[in-house]
Amino acid sequence: MLSPIRIDTVSALDAVLAIPGACPRFCRDEEIFGEGESADYVYQVVSGAVRTHRLLRDGRRQIDEFHFAGDYFGLELGELHRVSAEAMCDASIRLIRRGALSDLAARRGDAARAILRLTAEGLQRSQDHVLMLGRRSAIERVAGLLLDIAERTNARAELDVPMSRQDMADYLGLTIETVSRTLTSLQDEGLIALPSVRHVVLKDRRALERMTA
Amino acid sequence: MLSPIRIDTVSALDAVLAIPGACPRFCRDEEIFGEGESADYVYQVVSGAVRTHRLLRDGRRQIDEFHFAGDYFGLELGELHRVSAEAMCDASIRLIRRGALSDLAARRGDAARAILRLTAEGLQRSQDHVLMLGRRSAIERVAGLLLDIAERTNARAELDVPMSRQDMADYLGLTIETVSRTLTSLQDEGLIALPSVRHVVLKDRRALERMTA
DNA sequence: CGACACTTTGAAGAGGTTCAACTGGTGTGG
DNA sequence: CCACACCAGTTGAACCTCTTCAAAGTGTCG
């Protein structure tokens, strides 16, 4: 049973926002929507992983967020998307008509609260991101990202990392070389292992957590 | 947010959220609430200016946001404040009981939408902050902050800067010395003037905007 | 006027970037 | 089935922006 203000589980959110929608597949690096386009849909990752990003005029890219199975993205206050979204690997994405969602929110208080909750969670994550970019060193940022991926993909020690080094760099406000060197140094210190480029084993989670706390 | 009905002005928001509340005064650097405290109120700046921040264990500080007259802050999804808030100068702050706000939101769709709108605007600002910290140089960050202050305080060319250099640094992810040097170099280039420490004159706004676009 | 906090400036240093070369894994074609 | 090409990732070295540490300057308030 839901409290008047809190919706406590992802599945509860999904139940409230269960609106039929198409569920197309996108392949690796395919654009789902672009910055400045009309925000006619809200999206949910069914399988795979998605990145959302913004670009400066000169090409500098900042990845805003990574989205994993179950996550919603593309929810906007205004009429236009403020970020672009691309699949990081083959992904299936549920499309929810924005009009259907606002109709639902207008009729049902719990749906309106679910939307508020999604937005507020996005804000919390963005605030964490700000703290990371403003005040943490490269090694702390990388450690934090690995732990975040572990948590959000429900991985134990061994992670499937769906993003390239460039994606990690553009999320962390670093360069690809710094990310690579930092991962190597974490490996040298025995905190992680890198069996392959897109797999990371967390060997000393406690130590990683100490870096990010 | 999702609804076709938009609330377009701050005053409209205020009308919807007009709940009687105390309006205490805080003096410079006084804490309004602390990170981890129970979030029993939502706050609105009546006059003055407020900063919200988070601290790492070792004392590194990241300012999350500056709040000016009319701005709401301290709105939380969960039970606890995730940031601390302090007055940057003498300020009067309206306190709104959170319970009163959620009652109102439960009864009136437009109030619920107003809360969503506030949250979504906070998210947009936080995303802009992420882009700034992740991918902009010191001079671009400082220029961006000055323009932001100008816009939010409705200043034309001459700005009243309510924050210290340390506050600017902790918002921009820089050090106090870098902020100071950057302001000096903007002055040397003729883009701004610094008649006194807490006053800035924007002499070439176009050039400043070019840096931040 | 003097004390104190904040700001500015200077010089040296570090962390991260840049540019460049090399490595390794993957896919393709002979 | 191997050779080769290609691309992402790694490593190295030089460089640069920003930081750190130190000192001097400025403004404010008793």
C-alpha cells in the first residue's frame, strides 16, 4: 500500500505508469531522439542501455546520464528535448505518448506523483553528478561510476560495462586517456580487475566506496 | 509539465502555492537548514540570497545552487534535506509547511503541477551546471555565472554579487584564486569592470554570451 | 587607528590534457 | 585458416590549466 507521498518501488511506478506503447529496437549508437526535437514521447529502457548527452558548439560533449533497464528518460517540462539520446548497445525501448501520460496524470493523483518522483530522482542524480564533477578527482570519479553501474545493473562483483571509454570520459568530465590510465591504476592497486575492455571486476569494493563517500 | 496547460510566470506559481507561512529573517552566513535534517518545510526567498551546498567528508564543498528573491528551495522528495542552506546576506525567507503543500497538491491539480514544475526547473538548472562543470574552462564558467546572476536578479549592466569569491569558486568547481584571477583577466580584456569586490559591470555582454553559448 | 577577514597577486607544482605511437581484439577477405 | 586492416584502448612524453602555498593589498568594523 502506497503512502500519500511516497511510491517505494520501481515496480509500483511501472504499475502506475503502465500505458501501452510501442517497443522498438535500436542498435548500437543509433539516435533515439535529438536535442531540440519535439518531446512527444517519454521513454523507458526495456533492455540494453542508453546515454543522454548535450553538445557545445565546438563539439565538446557532456553525457548527462546513463539509463539502464527499467529507467525512464526523455521526460521534459517544456515542448522540446533538452538532450539527445542514443542507444549504447542494442536496446529495446518502450515509447509512451506524452499526451497519454499527461491525461493519466490529470486523472490520477498517483500517476502525477509518480511523474514527480521520476523528476525528483533525476534531480537528485544530477546533483550527485554536480558534486562529482565539481569536487572529485579523476580516480574518485571513475570509482564512483563503477559503483554506480554496479548498483544500477544489480551486478555483484563482475560488471558488464556497456559504454565506451569515450562515454565514460564524457560523463565524468575527463578525457579518454585519463579514464584509461585511471582504470589501469585502479587495477595496479588491486581494487579492480579488467578481464576485458567492457568487463570490470570489483575486487575491493570497500576501498572503492571509501573513495566516493 | 506534461499537461497542455502551462503555468508561465513566477507569479502564477506563487498564486497557486500561496500558503500562509512565517517569514523569518536570517543574517549573513546563518544556516537555514542542514543536510540530513528533516525536511519539514519548503522555503522561498522573499529578499536577500541563499546558497545550498553539500560537503565531502574532508571538507571539500560544492555549492549546488544560488537562490534569489522569488526562488523556492529546500523542496525534497524524501524525508530529509539533501543539502544545507545558508543565507548569503541578510535575507527574509518564507516558510511553507510541507504538510500544507502536499495537502494542497492532493486537492488541486494545478498545485501538484506547480510543484512538478519547480522540480523540473531545478533539474534543468542542475543539468546546465553539469555541463558547465564537466566541459567548460574557468573563464567560461565565470562568464556564465555572471550572466546567470544578471538574468536572475533582473540586473542590466551592473550586478550586485551577493556571494563571496569562495562561494563562486565552490559553485564553479574552482579555487578562490582562480576565480579572482579570471575576473581580473575579464576586466583586463575589457569585458567587465570591477568597481568593488561585490559589484560587477558587464561591459561587453555579447562577448560574454559568446563564451557560454 | 588597528585588527581581521577577504581578495588579489606571484611563483612553484600537480593533475589532467594533448599529441603521438603502439597494442590488442575483431572482422573480413584472400 | 591465416593475414591484414581497422578501431578502440593503452601507454608515453611534453605541455598547460588550474591548484597550492605564500605574501601583499584592500576594505570593514570595532
